[in-house]
Amino acid sequence: MTTTAADEVTGICRDLLRIDTTNTGDPRTTAGERVAAEYVAAQLAEVGLDFELHESAPKRANLVARIPGADRTRGALLVHGHLDVVPADASEWSVPPFAGAEKDGYLWGRGAIDMKDFDAMMLAVVRDWQRTGYVPPRDIVLAFTADEEAGMEYGSQWLVREHRDLFEGCTEAIGEVGGYSYTVNDNLRLYLVQTAEKGLDWLRLHATGRPGHGSFIHDDNAVTALAEAVAAVGRHRFPVVLTPTVRTFLQEVGDALGIDLDPDDPEIAVAKLGPIANLIGATIRNTANPTRLEAGYKDNVIPGKASATVDCRTLPGQAESFLAELREIIGPDIEIEHMHRQPAVETEFGGPLVDAMGAALRAEDPGARTVPYLMSGGTDAKAFATLGIRCFGFAPLRLPADLNFAALFHGIDERVPVEGLKFGVRVLDRLLRNS
């Protein structure tokens, strides 16, 4: 009996979930991606595919493979997925997060949707091609990266900087957080294709004051100044700005749901989106969320400096106006330090690749309709876009209508529907064959 991609994708995903690739953001406690990259290498080698494995640091491994296409004069398509996952506290889960358990029609584990499911789809598709001798219409470049969950410095950013030749000729790319379904009714499912993502700016705010004994009266207290600034940032609601991608998405969703879109008050429409409301709500404005505080070294000593980390996400074209508004919020005496900064990316929702996405989905789900959306977070697309590559989020999944998909990203009991995984690998295969 011939083994197909859909036959083996679940097993590959289970294997990957059982490899702990926790990325804490701290090299001392990060597990690293080397073991997972070696697993990927073995899967490719077994069917005769060549690859390059590069370590950016000890245990931080990236793997890239190129599959030659029938027409090598065409631009290559990059298909990328990261191997690292965010931490998981086993005491909070109903199943062990690294057991790769299958129950209730789902495959459970940290990374099930972010994004070892798509890594498994990639492997299953190309292994099937190799077994059957299939040659894609153009070059396909596979990239399995490290460190996406903590800024990409050991992964896609490093690859682009140190090994950009591996992506020679790539004109388009597909990666995570797109191509998943949002059920409108039994006959209509919107599949969200990511065509844009917010910019990332991790800031440190610093306040300074006069140090002294905690028993004295102090009008110049760094902790007080910082606390006031952080509270102001945390409570501030930035104004609504509808980018072309978000406006198109809301119009499409409004049409599907029979909702009139008011461009001056889109939150009414967003509130009716159910499980994706939080995901979409974060894309209609810039955001700034305080995440960490640091000050002092002794309970009875007022420190001379206090610092806070703020996670800022900016809409395409909004980075400079955002910083100007942030400065007004915190006042002139707070110092702003940029720790990690990556620009927003955006591409048009159109062209042969986008058409092929829609066709591949409809072949498996006649009720499918593709719509563009802007992602509030960030992906490896930020690195690959610097090479002039048009980047899309398209890791296809047909989801149960009642599944709160957005809550599973970095959440407890992360899981992927097994049938959705098999659906995804069939769609990916069709897309790559017809792109």
C-alpha cells in the first residue's frame, strides 16, 4: 500500500511535539532546536533530499533544503517553519505538554499549532514527492528555523545575514498563522490569509531619581516616576487606524456576516467575530503593553534608577507617529531604549500565488473563501521580507466551528485537530503543485 502525505503527517507532527524545543529567550535555559533539526534532517535524508544544517550558536540549529523545480527560470517559493516553542508549565495542562498525546480527535502538545503542525505538513509533502518522483513547477526552498519565539536572532535573522545565498531567487514565501478557517455558517468558511503583520518594538523605559534612605521623604523617586509612566502607557488606548489589509478584511467579514462596517467605529464589527475577536481587535490600532519591571536592590533603599519593559506593536506605516504619541504619554523625563526593533510588513492580496491558495482550499472545502488579514504578532516573515520576498501566512487548517483557535497560541492545552492536519497537508500539496 502506498503511503501518502496525509497518512504520515500525524505521526511526524507527534514526533516533533515529543522533542522539547522550549525557547525561554535566555540561552542558559533554552533547550535549543538541534535535536528537532536532526529529526528533520533524517526525514529528508531517508527519501534522498539534500539539505544544509547550520548552527548559529550551540544547540541553535537551522535547516534549509532546495527542491529543484521543472522551470528554474521562475522565482523560487520559500516555505518556512520554526522549530522552537514557548515554555509550557505542565502543572497547568490536562496532558503532558511534550507527550504528543492524541485524544478526542486532537493532537495535543506545545507547538501543535505554533508551529510544528506546519513543519510536519512540509515534511510529509516533500517526502511524498520524493517517493513518487514528482518535480514541482518551480524551485521550492524549505527552511526550518530556530529562535522565532524570541526575536529570531539565532534563526531567520541570522540566516538572512550569514547565509542569504540559500534563498537566492526566492520571490515569494509562505509560513505560519494564516490559511485557517473561520466558520460563518455550514456553507461558508472564511480562510484568513496573512498578508501583513505589525512591527515589533521592545522598549525599556528608564526613570532616574535621587537615591536615599526609605524612611525619608522623597519627592524625586525613580520608582514613582516609572510607575506613573507605566500606568499611563498600560491604560492608554491608541486611536483606530484601518490599514488597507484590515479595511479589506472587515469589509469581507461584514459582507459574510451581514454587518454594516462603520470605518469610524469598527469595534462593533470586531466584537461579533467570536473566537477571533481578540486577534483582529489588536490589528485596528497600535498597542503598547508593559510586561516587566525592575528597580532597587534593598527594601529600605530608594534606588536611583527604575526600568520597565514595554511590548509595542505598530501598524504598517505607523512606527514614527506611534513613538511620538508614546513620548507624549510618558513625558519628557523618561528615557526610551530600543532593545529589539523590527518593521511591519505588508503585501498585496493578489497574484497567481494568492489565486492558487484559494483554488487549493476550495478543492478540499467548497465553502471556502479567502480573505486577507493583518497579524498582531510577528513571524520569520520579517526577516525574509528584507530580501524582497513577498511573504504570506498560509499554514492551512480547517477548524471546528467552536474551537477558540486564537487562544491556543502560547496557551494551555495547545492542540490541533487531526482531521484539520490531514486537510492542511492536502491543501499544501495542491498549492505547491499549482503555484
